[in-house]
Amino acid sequence: MNELLVFICDGAPVRGEIVSIGSAWQAVLERRNDPPAVRKILGDFVGAATLLSASLKFDGTLIIQAQSKGPIQLLVVECKSDLSMRATVKLSVEPSEIDDTATLGELLDASDTGRLVITLDSADREPGQAPYQGIVALQEYIGDELRPVSSAAEAIALYMQNSEQLDTRIWLSSDDKSVGGLLLQRLPDSGGHAHLQPQVAAEGWSRIQTLGETITNEELLTLPPQTTLRRLFLEESMEYGVRSFPVRPIRFSCTCSRNKVADVLRMLGEEEVQGILEERGSVETICDFCAKPYRFDAVDCLQVFKTDLLSDATRPPSKGH
């Protein structure tokens, strides 16, 4: 299963999404060897990115970045508006040093340094135009006490509360086989739900949240979205109406290319690249997302700095890509 289902509740100002990711998540894992606790956090953020990107109103990419001075130095999940996605993690410690039961707070919020950045990058963005970014700390006040968020779901809810100003609930689950998620979002009382009285709308939002809270991790990880929708909202559908839209497919896709690696070499500068060549004989790198190797020998590097563009087909590398 690699599907996302969007639905609308007629008796409440609520838009919802259910996601189930199988082989696309496996494609991420087979390229990585992260500790169980890190895989869990990465999987939850993959589910979150997919749910959030489904509401993009433009052709582009939603990027979730979590960074800190903790064991997880950087976590990145990219999901395009067509629901193609990729993900990676960089650790600041050896994988063997991370306990299987380590929490998000322990891995991503060491010394209160954790930050969550969500970027919306339109494919039609003008040169020099910055993409939209929202940044929140991975801590929240409970009473007078500041504590780290305990899960990816809490982190996303905190972001939505601070930057989107929309009431949003999200449930996420992941294991070594699949990723599942449920998102509920309260829509403005105007627009398509203007017919609902304020009290009715408030009661409807509360009612749908209560139904959402009955979802289990097993259901999120094992059931197709359509089945989950029927189980959760059968009575709501019969009494008020729940409309769903055709499921959308999800797939793993990496956007790395030889051109992009060449751009990185240009940023390093010709002098530094020449130093690497003298020391190693070639410049070699591996994509953090898909583990594809790229190799540039002396002739390749000369082309990088003597031409504006480097086509993937300019010169077949002797090994790697």
C-alpha cells in the first residue's frame, strides 16, 4: 500500500487525510542502516510530510527539516506535490551509541537546541525569491515548565498551531514495514461549511476528534485508507455524510543528478577540488537520499569549471554514476 486518501465531513467543518506507505518506505530503509529509534522518528516524519504535502495548492515541494546538537544532527524529508518523496538522516554519534528506546526529545532536542523547519518551495518560484519557511522549537510549555515534544505528531501539531493558525490533529505510526497516518483539520466556518451554526461547527469538530482518537497503531500500519475511513467514521457517514476523493499514489523518488553534484563542486571552488584530486585522484560522493555514487575524475572536474552546464551524458564515468 502506498496510498493517500482525502475526505470531507459534511456535518462538521473538517477535512481529513489518511496515509498508508509500504514499498515506498521500504525503498527509503533499504538504502539506510539506522538504529530502530532513528528509523521510528524518520518514519513518522515521512508520514507527516506526505500528509502535509497533500494540501499543497501549487506544483512544488514540502520539506521537513529537524536539526539539533543531539545524536540526530539533521533529519530531512522531502515530498513533492505529486506525492513522490525521499528522506535522510545524519547522526553526530555512532549508530551503536543510540539506545533502541531513545525518544525524540533525547535524539533531537539535546540542550534545548532542537528546531523544526518546514519549507514550501514552489517549482515556479522566481529567481531570487525565497521559499516560505516556518520554524518552531521542539519544546513547548506545559504550565510553567518547558519540555521537549515527545513525538513527531506533537512537533507537527506545534508547528501548525504556531504558523498555520489552524486547529490540526495528527496521528502517526511507523515500523520496519510501513508508515501510517491520520490528519484532521478544522476548516474555517465560512466557505463550504457556512451553513453550520458556530455551536454546531464546534460540536462537529469535537466529535470528529473523538472518533479520530480511537485510531490504533495497528490500524494505521495494516489497513488500507478506505478501510480505516469506514471503520472510524461509519456512524458519522450514515448520519451526516462523509465524502472521500480518489486515492492518490505515493512513491519513492530521488532528484539527485550529476548536474547537481557538479553545482556542489563549483560551490567548493576550483582550488579545493584540485586539492582533492591531487590527494585522491578523483572526487567521489554518495547521495544521502538514495545512496547513488558519483565519481568525477580530473577531466570531469575540468569540464565542471570550464562550462556552465554539465550534462549527465557529457562523459560516462569510469565507475559509479
